[in-house]
Amino acid sequence: MAHIDYYFSTLSPFAYLAGDGLERIAARHGASLTYKPLDIMALFARTGGTAPAERHPSRNAYRAQDLPRQAKKRGMDMNLKPAHWPTNPAPSSYAIIAAQKAGGGDVGALVQSVLRACWAEERDIAEDAVVRECLERAGFDPGLADSGLLSGAETYAANLEQAVEAGVFGAPFYVVDSGQMFWGQDRLEDLDLHLAGKL
């Protein structure tokens, strides 16, 4: 059975646009998943990337056109300039780490709920109340927002180191235990084909 390490940021519009694609693909092929939220700005700094605010105007102009197109293509609501972006991604990331460790709910649904809160619902995912609601919506104890902060911080930092070591440089990024890597929500089809033995 294949295993996929999923590296992402709770601030990433492209992770939001992935929707539940990864989860559907994993279920279809019986693949297991490990969710690895990380600090995307630190990842950029370590791997030659550039934060959106520092990119050339032409790159940001293209991004401003492409994100709404991709959202429309997927039938997803999206605010190109969310009221609370960028914000502190640590609280939501720690909650996802704690939920994955605790079990009992749907981690994929939690990740999607957090991303939707940021990119479609104009909510601040750094706020405790928002994180708690996302946890509850995905079937987890909302109290996980308060527990395991130290271990969450340690895992969050370790995810960044593991990402750099694995060759990850953006988000969303999917690393299969076969050694194949797929960057971006627009490579989910290739991931699907790979797991089917066709690519």
C-alpha cells in the first residue's frame, strides 16, 4: 500500500484549491496519508522561493488572474484578498497536528475547513474560536486547540526540516514513498495516474 506525505501550509491558496482531491485519490488507491503542515515562508527562505509580497509585479498579476480561474473551474468560492491574510498559521497547524495524533475525526476535512475559513469565509485562522469550530466541524474535540502546543510546535518545526530534506519547495506538495514527488493542486491527476501504475 502506498503512503503519501502531504506537505502544505494553512495559508496556501493552492492547498485550498486542492479541495478533497488528495483524499479521494488516496481512498481510491488504498493509500495512507500523513498531513505535514509547515511554515511556508521559512520553506521559501530555505529553498530559493520568494514570498508573494516580494515577487515581481508580473508574477503577482498572473497570480491574481489565475487563482480566480482555478477556483471557478472547481466550483469553489474564493476571495483573492482575504481580510485575514497573511495571518499566523501556527495555531491552525498545531490543531491539525494534534488532531492527527488524537484521531477520531476526519483530518482531511479539518484541513479543508481551515483553508476554506481563510480563503472563502473571511475568518482569521489564527483565532482560537475559528480553530475550535473547524475542529468540531471535522469531528474532533475542540479542546485540541489548547492541548499539545509544545509537541505541536516541535512537529511543525520538524515538518519543515523533513520537507527540506525531501526536496519540497512549495505547497501543496505530495511525496509518495515510491520516491515520486508532485507539486501543486494541478498535479493531483498525475499523482492519481502514478498510484494507478500508469505514470
